Amino acid sequence: VQLQASGGGLVQPGGALRLSCAASGLTVRTYTVGWFRQAPGKEREFVAAIGRNGGASYYADSVKGRFTISRNTAENTVNLQMNSLKPEDTAVYYCAADKSLIVSSYRDYVQYDYWGQGTQVTVSS
């Protein structure tokens, strides 16, 4: 199983980026896929998750209304559209997947079995 996160970069405050998590060795439709981020000196934190088999999407309060998680089953990817970016969104973003999570565990990064390598997002003027 491999997860490949991409799409990070440098963007000005108020700008947008689209992250992509490409999966091989698993079918994203049948896995819960989450996005997490980690800023220097801080704990890894939950950003968003999308449940398996057409399950609902969940967001951290800090990104609700600005970020959208979606699944593309044809390309076997899970994307994170990030709009109205703020400097505090600066972090390394990771995607993760798990086949058997329950909803109450979506926000807990230790529950995920598979992880991508991370992509840097920097929001700065």
C-alpha cells in the first residue's frame, strides 16, 4: 500500500491550493481517508476525513467552510481543496487511510494504518 500526497506549495494569504492523495494497493472508496497537518513544534492535528463507501465528510473547526475533502474513485485519489488560506494553515500535510475506523476515531491520527509522505503548505506574503 502506498499513499502519495502532492500539491503543496507557497501561496499568499487568501489564496487556494488543491492537495491530492494518490493511492496504490488500496481502493479509496472502501477506506476512510483523512488529512492531517503538522506545524513545526506542534502536534499532528486533524484537518478533514471522508468516510468509506460513501460516508460523510468531517472537518476540524479551524478549516470548516474553507476546506473541502472529496474522493475521485476513477483516479483512486482523495483531494483536499483549500480556499481562503491563512498563515496559520502553514504545515506539512499528510494523508492517511484505514479500512475499519469508526466515526468517533476519524480525528485520531494514531488510528490510521497507512500514511503518505507529506507535502509542505506555506501561506505567507
